[in-house]
Amino acid sequence: MKHNKYRFGCFSILFGYFYGLLYLGYILFISIAHSSYSYISVPAILIPFILFLLTIFIIRKRVDIKNDRKAKQNLNFIIIMGTIPFIVCTVMLGINEYKTNFTTKKWVGSMSERVYIVDDLLSTYNLKGMTKSEVITLLGPPTDTEYFKNEKNIVYYLGDERGIISIDSEWLVIDFDKHEKVTDYVVRTD
């Protein structure tokens, strides 16, 4: 019985370190990449948590802790501590999901956060064919800049370049034809 408890303790410690490092990596990735709910992010944080719960279930069945109050308390503590990183990651994904949804109010109100909103904008709205006045109604006044500017386009500042090292800025450049209808748009870095 003591041998089982010793193996239980060693396995718990190793599993805990691996599990903690994995979720620490997830937390860093979510904050750096500004990741939100997707077909990749949800299973990535859910599968280790399910494996954690299965491991705890197996440990609980294999190790006799029925009469050991301290072992039960330790196992409950492990379950609580193992659930916290999963909850943190889920909440972070939810916050990023909210921040990345395009609304005109968010777009106009936070110029430096546009870099995270632009993908939702471009997937939700088909800018091609819109008039210049429709674009300005949707996105507000363009940024007063000389970057990428010419007489047939308008430019919107999006914020610092996405990625770990943000050296440049990102810009949304929208081109118009002679009838002031959108012909093309592109996200560019300076």
C-alpha cells in the first residue's frame, strides 16, 4: 500500500509539472497571438484537461485512499489546481473572442486594437463594390497619414504588427475606382 502511495505521489508531481507547463505555454500563446475560440484552440485546451480528469479518475480507482484523509485532501487540491489553468485559458479565449468581433464602435474607439478586429471585419463585410461614403460610415474617417496614400485610396491605421516582435505597424488600404467604389483592399505593414 505504501508503494502505491509513493508511486501516486511521484506520478502526481511529474504529471502536475507537465500539465502546468503545458497550460503556461497555452496562456502565453493565447496572450501573444491574441487567439480566440476556433476549431484548433478549443480542442487544444480541452484535450489535456480531459486527460487530466481521466488520470485523476484512474489514480483514484487504483490507489486505495478511502481511509486516508490526507490523501483525499491532496487529490481534491490537485483537482482544483488542475482546473484553474483550464478555466483561465477558456476565459482568455472568450475575452479575445469578444475583443476581435467587429463593431463600428470598437473600430472607431480603439485605433490600436484594430489589428485584432480587422480579420472579423474582412470576413463579415464584403468591401468590394461599396461606395466611399459607405466605407466611411462603416469604418469612420480614415487615418490622416502619408503611408500608402494616393488620390484613389483611403488608409486606416490598425495598430502594431501582430506577432511576438512588433517592429512595424499594420494598415488597411482600400482602393477605389473613378466612381468611388471599392476595387480592392489589403492589409499592409510599413
